[in-house]
Amino acid sequence: MDTPLSTIAVVGLGTMGTGIAEVLVLAGREVIGIDISEAAALGAVASLEASTARAVGRGRITEEERAAALARFRTADTLQAAADAELVIEVVPESYEIKQQVFRELDAVVSPTTILATGTNALSVTRLAAESQRPERVLGLHFFNPAPAMKLVEVVSSVLTAPPAVETVTALARELGKEPVAVGDRPGFVADGLLFGYLNQAAAMYEANYASREDIDAAMKLGCGLPMGPLALLDLIGIDTARTVLEAMYAESHDRLHAPAPILGQLSGAGLTGRKAGRGFYTYDAPGGQDVVPDALTPAAGAEAGAGRAVASVGVAGSGTMASGIAEVFAKAGYGVVLAARTQEKADLAKGRIAKSLERSVSKGRLSAEARDETLARITAAGSLDAFAEVDLAVEAVAEDLEIKQQLFAALDKVCRPGAVLATTTSSLPVVAVARATARPEDVIGMHFFNPAPAMKLVEVVRTVLTADDVHATVRAVCAKIRKHPVDCGDRAGFIVNALLFPYLNNAIKMVEQHYASLDDIDAAMKLGGGYPMGPFELLDVVGLDVSLAIEKVLHKEFRDPGLAPAPLLEHLVAAGCLGRKTGRGFREYARR
């Protein structure tokens, strides 16, 4: 069943079809672009001319190579033009009716050895194959947008697909410079299967007025290193497209996490489908535009909620990595810092860790020796919380245990002066439960820094129903001074980042449990197809499987959604002591240092 795949037809010349055609012609294939719309065909030709001209201008190809590539592309308005193609890739609208009609017509036109590939990311490849006269030659070939730039290609087999057909298109994908990942037939496959659940939860979070669209997007970009926030990404994908994918996923999984958030239907029904319409979650300069323009929901520049309290000195309680990192951040920003631990020895060790961190910054040219010395001089190491008597802001960074934090806040309540702001760095515990350990819960707020604190720009500012307005304003102002980006959220499990991140990680584990895809393929899919800096299993092993399980349990307990129940595989690994990099084994094994 060896097929050279030298002539390939692409059916549907929208953005994706045109992008796939560009990849193919630059790789030396003869490409027939087919679309019933003359405007689409002309647009594809113009797009190819423009993109290849840019490639010449950037020195990626020569003018001769550009001319040869353009000569290999021709357009047609009927499927009859695919008669000589050895591979047909359809990227028509996500509709069974439309795609099945295309496959029926192709059956009557192409050779018995021609491979038929669907570019769907939401519909069943098996169902499409079953309607064909040659189901063994039908498979999924899911490119990612923009096709010329994105490396991932998901090669989707149904139970009817012949292995040689899969081998042939997999080899083609590699020749195109892509990274093919073999997956089975389920809605969303790997990358979109994980991505769209996360996007759906972000839409639901926004719909619930838990956080603003700007804060949700900033939190995921700055807290997870993602190239785009989820709501901006929904606008780019198309809100109607996202809803179609989620409907298909829910039809199979019946998981509430895949049930499209009502706001997706409301926006789609109103024609507010994202960038292509000029308005979705955000408003754009024009239909198809990229630039966000202010609208009624855009926060006013410099608008803050009232005046805050004066903060000149800061106390940081704790002796671990997070505590020392937070103390370094405040000292660099010019604050006098008291770093208090349970013993003077532990406090001195924590200050020593800061000294080493500052020295590394000096050696890399990021900090002057003078600034290093001034920063270190602002930090006082103390072996007791009594040293917090005059601080204006006290920040705890102790163990993630409610009883320990409550005991510490009860002590802060007695030690700190009236009017001092008390902040917890908890990432998963209820801030109000910590606040109620004091006689002044109105002075208590969450300041969730991310690790490593000196490098990570995000701080989730968590106010409880009891937090005073001026306390909230104080913390926002402090975040600006220490050059962090604050995002506001309410006091519920996971806040923004963990509430969106950990269900995604949990769903990745479930994919492995179900033998749908391998660890390596899932990690590759999310890095190459979703732009994630780390794959989910790489990240889980870095965070720690025990920490991840604890957060999953908190989310499940709070929201009571069966889809949030921790994956059994995660629980089994933790029970076996396989906690990730820190123990040398998690989802993968690591060399002992």
C-alpha cells in the first residue's frame, strides 16, 4: 500500500486549507486546492503569493524556490479535480452532513488507492469512514493553526483504518517537518481534548463573575507561561467553533466539564464569535482584526478601589524557598524586611539563601554588587514573630496546612500593631478560615505568589467577604511597587490559576489511564499544539504529585463535580511514594543527583 503522495488535493480553502496547501507546495508536492467559492480560491492564491514573498524577504527560500512552489499550486471548483490525487485532505466546515457529502463525491472520483483524510478536530473519524466505500483508507490528519508554523499533526486512526495508510501519512508529516502524534478516534483527540475543557472552564469562570476577562487571561499567561489567555484564545479560535467541539466532546464523555458554558451559546447566538466577527469576549478594531480596542468592560486606566494604607516595612514568616523568595522581592523593591522563622538558625539559613540568589544575579549581570549589598542590608533575620511588632504588612509563607496557618495568624493577631495588613500566601486553603483565627478578619487578605517568587510576575489577590476595601487597595499598590501583576479573585478553591490548571492536568492523567495516548505523545501534543512551555506530565513531576493530588482533592471537595475527582493513577503513584522529580520518580524516572 506504499503511496508516494506526490499529488495532494486540499478541499476547502479557508485559513487552514490555505495553510496546509502552503506547507505542501513548499515541500515539493503538487497541490490541487478545491473550493466552490471563487473568492476563496483567489484568496488562497493571494495568500500563498504573499506568504512566500515574505519567506523570500526573510531569507528562508530563494526567489526560484518561491516560483517553483507557486507553480505547483492550482485551484479548482469541483471535486472532479481530485481524480489524480494520491491523498485528499478535507478541511470543510465542521458538519457531518457537509463532510459526508464530500466523502461520497470523492468515492466516485478518486483511485481505489487514494487516502482520504479529514481535518476535523471535533467529529468522529469512524463515523465519516463508515460512510465511505473505502473505510480502510480514511483517517484523520489534524493540523494546527497556523499550519505553516505549528509543528504538531495528529494522525487519527479509526477501528476501520488500515495501518499502511497511517504509516504513509505519518511519513508524509515527518517529511513536511512536522511532529506526528498517533491517536485514536475521540472528539478533540489529544491537544484539543485537553485544551477545550480548560477553555470551557475559563468561560464558565468569567460567566460567574468570579474574575474579569483581563485578570483570567493575565493569570494564565503569567502564572503558567502560556502564549495567550483562555478567553483571548477562544476569540481567536472562534466561539462558535469552540462550542461545536465541546458539544461533540460532551456527547461522548457526558462529563460536565465538557458541557459548553452557556455564555458560549449566548455569544454564538448573538453573532459575537470572536475575532472573525470583530467582537467576542473582547472587542476588536474590525472583523478579522487582531487589535483589542476598549469597550464598556475595559477597566479604566489607573483605576483603583480607593486609598490604601501606608506600607514601609514588611514581615515575612517562614524559612522555605517561597518565604525567602518573597523576602527578596520586597527587599529589592526598597522595603525594610523582617524575615522570621521558628528559630534564629532557620531564619539565618533563609537569609543565606537570599544572599546566594542575589549573588547569582550579580554574576549574570542582572544586579550590581552595590544593589546586592543594599538589598541584603534591608533584611533582618529573626527567630520569633515578636519581631513583627512594627511591620505594616505581614506575609506568611509557611506549610500549606490550615491548622498551622491558623495558629500563626492567631499569633500575628497578638504581635502585629493595629492597622497592619495580614496576608496569606495559600494556594488552596480558604483565606476566610485563616482570617477568622484573628480578631481582625477585615485586615486579612490572600497574596498568592508563584514560585520562584523573584522571577514570576503574577500575584493572585484574594479578598474574602470580610476583607476591608482599603486592605485590598493597599495590596494592589504594594504589588505595583514590587513590580508584580495583581489579579483579583474571590476566596474559593484554586483561585484562578490552580482552578483552571489542575483539572487540565487531571484530564491528561485520565487519557493515560484509558490507554488513549502515551505520556510522551500527550506532552508533545500540548507543547507543539497548544504552545505550553511544559507538557502536563513534565509539569506534574516538577510540581510534585503529592502537591497536585492535594490541590485536586481541594477542588473536588469544593465544587463537588465528579469530573474533578482525582485520577486513580495519581493517587496510586502518590501512595507508592512516586512524587516526581523530588523523589527521582513520578510519571517518569529521573537520575539521582
